[in-house]
Amino acid sequence: MMRANAPKLSIKAEVDEIKRRRILNEAVQQFFKNGYEGTSLESIAEALGVTKQFIYSRFRSKVDLLVAICRTGASAADLTVSFSANLSGDPAAKLAQVIRFFVRLQIENRLEVALFFREAKSLPDAEALAIDDCKLRFHRMLCGILNEGKEAGLFTYEDTSLAASALGGMASWTFTWFQPEGRWDSDSVADQLASLALRTVGMESASPGVLANTGDKSAEG
């Protein structure tokens, strides 16, 4: 996800990044269609019209491709944690903003997210543990917002960790059913899930009007 303050790349670095992205995009498509085990570097190279050496010059192995893809699939959690650190307003506004931001990222990277869930078993142990830590940071962030809202008398639920798991799961699994050609766009889905999240923690008056005042449009771009 590009940021306005990202460092400017040299022409050579831009070309290298384009080549790297082409390889990753083809790997995503083949891993998703044929599975990780059912895909070879030869098939990726053939689809791109390049040699295997072209791929090896940027990725050491097929598992390196999977690691890069799964990192993208898991990155929404850490990006959302960083986003949450700069939020102001009451806990309800924070929760709505966090869910909207996270859902949009899940939809944007839905194939990578799907592969992360489906092929995580093939990741090296160290990488799998790093991604688990990423998920834990996201869970703890949600717990913090929920506790803040409960202490303020805004939220009603029994167990914080269970509530955070429920909300995180609801937002995470968007990739399984969202269809780009369907009747919902990503923003309307993000709005509705944010509203559902607020209702889940006891805010019966949660509505699109509440979400309109959360000010999370700064997350885009």
C-alpha cells in the first residue's frame, strides 16, 4: 500500500520493483489456482516468458515467493495497529475506524490473505512465528480499544479477548466472500462491518451516521 511519504526510487530500483511485482503477481495467481505444492518455478517462468534465472535473481526459492505473499496477506494487521496508534476520539470512533481500515486492506489484498490462511503450513517456522506475533499485536490492540470503551460505559460484552476475536474474525474473513464484480464496493462493506462491530459490543444506536463522523478517510492512499 503506497504512502505519500514513501522514499522516491531510482529508475533502476523502479524497474526492479516492477519485475519483482510481476513475479509475485503471477505466483499469487498460480498458487491460488493450483495450490503451493501444485505450482513450480518453471510454470511461473513460462507464464511470464522468462527463465528461472530471472526469478532466482530476485527470489532464492519458491518458498521465498510464498513468504513474500504471506507477509502481504498478514501485513494488514500491523498496518492497522500502526494506524490505531494515531487515532483520537472516543473508543466507539476508534473501533469504527480500525474495522473500516482493516476491512479495506483485507479486500485490497484478498488473494494474498487467502493464500496466507491456506498455505501458512508451508512457511518456514521462523516466518510462521513472526506472522503469529503480528496477529497477536492486532488482537491486543483490539482488546485495548474494547477495554477503553467498556470502562467508559460505551461497550457491553462479557469477555474482552473473546469479543476481540469475534470482531477480528468477522473483519478478517471478508476475503472469503467479497466479489469485486458484486453489488457491494469495498467502502460500503467496510462501513457496514464497522457498524456491525459497534452493535456487537452493545451500541444499539450505531449507524452510518455515526461512522460518517469517525474521520478515517485519512487512512486511504
